[in-house]
Amino acid sequence: SSTARKTDDGALEVGGVDLRALVAEHGSPAYVLDEADFRSRARAFRDAFAGYDVYYAGKAFLCTTVARWVAEEGLSLDVCSAGELTVALRAGFDPARIGYHGNNKTTAELRRAVTAGVGRVVVDSFQEIERLAAVTRELGATARVLVRVTAGVEAHTHEYIATAHEDQKFGFSITSGDALDAVRRVLDAPGLELRGLHSHIGSQIFDTSGFEVAARRVLSLHAQVSSELGVTMPEMDLGGGFGIAYTTQDDPSDPAQLATELTKIVEHEARALGIEVPELSIEPGRAIVGPAMCTVYEIGTVKEVGLDAGARRTYVSVDGGMSDNIRTALYDADYSCTIASRRSEATPVLGRVVGKHCEAGDIVVKDEFVPGDLVPGDLLAVPGTGAYCRSMASNYNHALRPPVLAVRDGAVTIAVRRETEDDLLRTDVGA
Ligand code: LLP
């Protein structure tokens, strides 16, 4: 659970570190990563899902420090690119506990993954199965494989982050027969060891009904493979996607309750099909790292704007924006904010927190009542920015991506340093 609290004079403290002191030393904006909170969420998943393999989804946020925490807490790691794999290996993460995802892995990437000895490759196309088979032949190696399938579920989430309905790029369709075909081809390849099926239905999901439908369809394929091909696949991965609270209206996922529900669902469906329950795994990213980070910004300007019907809105501009948090612009995501540098007794006014980029959609917090006396120099913290913010950050307008500062017991450790203008110019050959 979060170590964030307000000090007596109204400042925000995380991991025993006063954010005023943190900004004074390290500047703003900055992502503040609460180590104890991250570890306790990782542990909560590992403990609640005892008997499952829990893969932390590195796409939500990954750096070597976090990869080491994940290893220390006894979780496995899901990477979905060569870059993520490199970070994991650089951190000394046990390759046997890494799962490698992606819908368009190149031969070179597969070669690296197999050479490194990753524990499983989640295959996503017929071409990839051929490439991977060729790589294992060439290297005289064996790769353990999960076949990613689409369970045909419409998860109730934003269209761009729902991944298990039919008309999207991931996985093999179960209904079309492609998934069964993929299983056959993996079985036919001598260097590939078929471990099972993988399904990921989407992200920021609160309701387990989507998992129920997915489990039923994926397990039916397990049953079909064993009756038609005489092969029992030992594993099934249910993916990630467990939702978190971004604003107080949301309902956070409780790992213990989730584990109970998912296990019950899988046991029930397996019993109905008359098959054994496979070894299960999940891949939570957001639910572990999302709430463990906040972004601290400094306010630069405050502007009041008249709205229709005489209402007014206060535009609070901070020293970051869509380059460090694209989620509001991209997914219409909801965030909240809190003043982090002092107490304010001022009457709240309707506000909007915006960045410093050259477009009107550069919004961090869409609608929030903010203290009516905010001034330049005040610090603002936006909670819940651990997942898909730093990992999706860009250099738009040549912004410098903020550092990730890990806080714990009153101490700050730089996990990822702030970019410099030299970093920006490094790839500009003409500079
Ligand atoms: N496993 C697979 C195969 C995935 O594709 C994903 C996320 C996860 C696990 C982890 O999902 P999580 O537990 O973090 O929800 N950028 C979007 C989310 C994209 C999710 C992509 N895949 C966002 O900011 O909401």
C-alpha cells in the first residue's frame, strides 16, 4: 500500500521523502516511484496467486532497478520487445523466468531470445512459428512455446487496449481454426516444445466475466488438442489487464479476490470439459506499478478561461504534459491531482491541468477541482502514473523525459536519470 501522506504543513511525502526537497534536489517534473508500494503489490500478487507463475508485464514500466525488485519478490517477467529483453538481461534477470511476447518478432530477435535462453516464447503468427523453428534448428536449441490465441471476448475497456476480439492484430483465432493449426505446426517443429495457450483480453478490466468466457474457450481448445491430437498441454496463461483506481470513483482490483475468482472460473470450466486444470500464469503490469508512482510537476502559469453559460475554468500549466503522460490524450484517461508543496484553504475551482506542448489536446488532468489560489511555483502531484506513462513517454517538442526517482525510508535513488539536451542531440548526426 502507498506510503504517500501529507505533512503537517500540507506537503506531500512519499517513501518518507518530502516532495519539495526531492524537487529542490532533482528538479521537476519527476516520476516518484514508491519502492515499498511496488514491492508490496508485487508480493500481494505472488502470494495471492500461489501456484500460478506471475509474470510482471514490463511494458507497463521497466528499468533495471525494477527488474531486480521483480526478481527479488519472486515474480517472473514478461517482455514484449528486444529492448525490454535487453533491460531485463542487463539487470541480471534469470532468462528462464522471462516470457517473450510480440506480434512481429524478427529472426534476429528470436535468435537473441533463444540464445539468451528465455523460458518461453509466446508465438503470434504462422510466420513466427516458422522463423522460430528455423532459429532452433540453426542453434541446435529448443524453445518452449505458448500459442497466443484470441478468445473472441469484448473486454469493456478502451478500443485500442482491448485485444481479444476478432478484428485486431494479436493471436490466432480459435473460431477460424487458426489456433488449432498453429498448435499443430508447433508440434510438428522438432525444436519447439509446446507448453500451452496464452490469452490476453485487454487492459484496465474490473469485471472477471471476460476472463470467464476466455478461459472457457481456451480450455475447450486444450480439450480439443488432447482429444484430436493426443497431446496434453501443461500450461495456460490468462494474461494481464487487472484494473486500478485512477480516480476515487474506480474500484481497485484486490489480488486475493481476483485469484479466488479466476481459480474458481478455471476449475469450473476444466471440470465441465473433463480435463485437468493446467499450470496457470498471469501477467499483471498496471496493477503492480500503476499506483506505485506519481508524477510531480511545478506549476508555471495559471489562467482563468470563461466557458459557456458564464462558468469559468482554471487552466493550470505544468512543466511536463503529454510527453510524460500521453494516456489522457490517447485514451481519454482520467487522472486526479493534488497540491504537493503547501496547505491551501482556498475554495476549490474547476481546473484542468495542461502541459507545455504545442497542442490543445496536451491535457494531463481533464477535470478536477483545484485550490483557487494556485500560483506559479506550487508543486502538483498526479497519482497513479506508474503504468504506461514513463514507458510511453516521448521527446515531443524535444522535451526531456523526466527521471524515475525511487523513494524509500526517506532516501531517494535515481532509477532512471533525467534526459539532457545532449541526449537529444546524440542521435542528431548533423549536430
Ligand atoms: N500481457 C499481455 C500479453 C499484454 O499485451 C499486456 C498489456 C499485459 C500482459 C499487461 O496488461 P496490464 O496488466 O498492464 O493491463 N498502453 C495502454 C495499455 C496497453 C496494454 C498492452 N498490453 C494503457 O496505457 O492503458
